[in-house]
Amino acid sequence: MAVRAFDLTEPQSSRLTVVQTAPPRRQDLRRTRRHWMMAGALALILPFVAALLAVGVAH
């Protein structure tokens, strides 16, 4: 469970100031990792697919 620390030293403050942000959730980390893995896989696969198409068209 994420816990955030707030600065409560100023009693007349109309809004709370975040002193320390909560760490990212595991779900967010997994989603980010999956996103970058897919981007990397596409970056590796697309040139080969393009080359196959070019050879197929030229042949």
C-alpha cells in the first residue's frame, strides 16, 4: 500500500504539499516493462519484415 508524506507544519495552508511521492506500484512497473519490451521487439522485427517485403517485390 502506498503512503505519502505531507508537510503539515503550516496550519493555514489551503492545500497540502507533497514532501515525498509514493513509489510506483508493481502493476505500473509491469505495464511499463511490457510496453518497452514490445517496443524493442518491434524495433528488431520491423527491419527484417521490411527486407523480406523488399526482396519479395524485387524478385
